[in-house]
Amino acid sequence: MTMLEPSNSPLPPLPSDADLRRLLHFSTVDGRIWLSGQRMLLVHTAALQALRRELMSSLGPAHTRRLLMRAGYASGERDALLARQVRGDASVFEAFAVGPQLHMLEGAVQVTPRIFEFDQAADHYLGIYQWDNSWEAEAHQRDFGPQDSPVCWMLLGYASGYTSAFFRRPALYKEVRCTACGDAHCLIEGRFAHEWPDGDALARDYDPDSMLVRLDELQSQVEALRTQLQPADDEGPLLGSSRSFREVVELLRKAAPTQVTVLLTGETGVGKERFARALHAMGPRADKPFVAVNCAALPAELIESELFGTEKGAYTGATAARPGRFERAHGGTLLLDELGELPLPAQAKLLRVLQRGEVERLGGSQARKVDVRIVAATNIDLERAVAEGRFRRDLLYRLNVYPIHIPPLRERADDIEALAMHLLHRYAAVHGKRVAGFTDRAMSAMRGHAWPGNVRELENLIERGVILAAQGGLVDAPMLFPQIGSSAAMTLNADGDLENSASGEAGRDDATDGAACGAMLYDTVQASGLTLDALEDTLIREAVTRAGGNLAAAARSLGLTRPQLSYRLSRLNERVQQGTAGDKGADNGAVQS
């Protein structure tokens, strides 16, 4: 960037805010307002005025001022992320104007730029802005009368946060005039922090208050203690706070100091190996080997040699003796992953090892004692496998001493945010990228997703989001779920009036987006192998489930009438009864209409 708009040059008018208005959507179906990917609220100034009054009476003016400045700072930082995204090709002044224009669009204050200077080479910034109709000045004066010092604390924090995030270097503002002090206008002056003679003192306004620092220290101590109690492995503690997660952790904790054989069950991708490693790390064998073997990944002819070892000359190519996984795990823990895929001959030998505590290498005749704790993991129903003759019942009895079922991610909605942030930091480090976090829309989409691939699917989506996100930006929902399209919403037109986003220029944009989403949806359906009937059945079941069985609500969510949904339900149930809906229909059963 170069020098732009020196103080002795007239400033150009602010650019049109039509591009910003198109980012503001009033949802007509789910009670939410979106500014791009951020959830917004329309709040009565009376509510903020009451909150300000309560803070003044409980914390005093100094603490209230600093608290509101920090709240405004956080809001400004978020809006700055939009500026370069929306006007990346515009001049510095026009791009920077996103902040003042959003401040006006959000109803906070009328902003008139007076001076705007920026010189990147000299590391110089000077911004002077006139404020009119400040909600803060009006609210504060209404409650506390005329003031001796400026009171637009939240607005001032917004300006500092926005400018700092926009230029990616600390910037601070002073309010030099305020209508609450009897001035005709509010006036603020901003510079980079190093350009203020009292910059250190100004920056301290954004430091946490001593009381809040103490509370934060106590919170950190609680989190540290909680982390020490959490099961962990080489990749760190397992993350979660949901009730089902805590129940699994408690079962792990009780089993850890014992030698009991543990059977971990759960869908593919729930992290059974992570839980097995955490169990090993929590127990007395933590300093001994942890060996994992995926029974499904080994060819049937190699499973026995992998598990029990091989003597030299046992088969063609066996030029040297080799210990198996049992011997390598001696003293530690052996994880038998995907145990349900183990062939029946290998199951018989495994049962013998478990009963006697000794192995015999392939091609050998000498029994070798092994001291191994067994953790088995499977994603199939072993009882059903026994009934179908694919798994030995006596082996099941031997392994099913201490079963632990790991819930799927869709039943751990409270854990998604913590897991997502952890994965975001991990993949940002892996790819050498700075990512600020997730938009509210992205987090909402993750909480509402069914997660058929569980944590493994979450890992893949977060990595893709990190790669697609702009440097220093936020991960938005379409970066995680390309198939997401625009929902029915109202947006602001250039005159400030509400209009349906399906009309006008926004409608044309939505049509283009809809076509792209349709293509991606078609590719997804083709890749899944679903028929049109199966896709319809799946959508209907999901709608009825999310509506809690309320068919009228489910019909509205699908854009159908109640009779239309009843007709489709009757067709679905006929397909289930005739067995033409496939495994999905058999698993989920009919839906009552």
C-alpha cells in the first residue's frame, strides 16, 4: 500500500454500501440474522442501556468503561475480517470504509470521515472521524446526565479493534469530543499505537481488569486440573464435555488400573484407537509398548504370522524368525482393531492365546509366555456375527468382559466445538496457515450435521476448511460443506428496505449458487449410490426426526403440505414392507403418518 488521502486532500465520498447490504440476511424460517457468516442480533437499545446501568452500579465507571471497550474491540475485529473479503480489489480507503459503513448499517452511529492518512512505508496512520447520533452518548446521558468526559466506550473499542485487525498492527483511538459532554458532535482520533506518546497507557484500557484477571486465572487452574483428569495419549487429551463422553471416560478410568480385557464398540471413525491409547496411557503399563493391529487390513494368509510370529523356514520366503504382535506388546497393551473381520481359524488360535497366555510361532513348536493386556475394537455387532456363524461365541465371551460403547459424534453435539477448534489449530500448524476461527454459520452447520463419518469425517472437513480459508480469515460453512446453499431469507436492498433474497440481483446470484450446489448435490448422490427413492426416504426420515415426530412441522421444513408429506410417507412405508428400500429401510423401519 502507498500513501492515501493525506490530510490536506479532500476525502472521496464513501463507496456504495450495497455490497454490504447483500451480506445481511434476515432468515424467515429459523429465527436468525446473518451478516455474511456471522450471526447477528437486533437488540433494543433499552436492553443495552439497562446492562450499562447495571455494570455502572456493580463495577463502577472505570471497570465498566474498560469492559465495554473490550466488547466493542472484539466486534470490530470480526467486522474487519469482512473488509478485504468484500472489497479486496478496492482502494485502501474504500476497503477500510467497510468498518464505518457496517457501524452505520448496524445502527450504532453515523460516521463521517474527516481525515484519513495511511503510509505503509512510514508505518503511519491517522484517522479522524465525526460521529453523530451515537447510541451510547444518548443512553448514558439519559441515565447519568451531562458528563465531563467522553462516554462512547463500546464504539471507541470497535474503532480500535477494527483498525487493528484491518491493518494487522495495533491501532488505538481517543474520543476527543462527545455529545454527552455538550459538544455538537462526537469526534475520535486514531493512530497506530507506537505513534501515540501515551500509547502504552491507552493500550492498558484493553488489558483484562484485575478482577477479571483473577477469575481467568482461576478458570485456567480449573481447566488444568480437568485436563489432568482427562484420558490422554501421545496426541494429547481426549476432548469432550457431553454426558455420553463423560460416561465413557469414567468407564476408562475405572478399567485403567486393572488388567481387564476391554471391548470397544462404536461406528467407524469414532476414535476407538484414540480411546484405546488413552486407556493404555492411564494404566500401570503406560511405559510399556502399545501395539495396534488392524485385523481387516491384513490378508487372511498373513494374519497368523503377524499376530503370533514366524519361525525361520515356516514358509517360502521366511528367511528369518520374526516375533509377532503379541511378543512385541509383551508387558504392554495390544489393540486388536476391527476384530470382527478376523477369520475363524485365526479366532481359534487367538482364543487359545487368551486362555493360556502363551503364543506359538508359525512353524514352531515352542510356546512363549506373553504378558499382554488385550483391548479389542469393532464396529460390527458381534452378537449378530455369532448368529451368522462369522464369529466364535466362546471368543466373544472371552473378550466381552468389560464392554465400552463409544457414542457417534451426532450424539456428542456438545463436543463438536471443542473438537473443531482443536483440529483447526492442528491443521493450521500443519499447513503453516493462520486461521482466525469459524464463522457462526459454520459452527451452526457443524452442530446440525449428522456426521456419518464421525470424528474422522470432522477431521477431513476441518482440514479442507483450513486450506480454503483466506490467510487470517474465518472458516465458513460452504468451505466445510460445499453442498450448502442459501436458505430462504430476507436481505436489505439499496434503499434499506427488506426484500426476498430470491429477487433482483441477489436472486440471480442465488440462482447461480443454486446451480452450482445442484451439480455438487448430484455428484454426491451419484457417489453414494443412493437411488432417488432412497434419497427421498432419507430426507423424509430426517425431517420427521428433527421435527420430533410433528408431521406438520416436518412438512413445512420440506416445503410440502401435510397431505403431501402423508402421501410420501405411505409410499415410503410400502417400500419398507416390500423390502425394496434396501438396508437403509430395514435399519430405520417405517415412519408413522
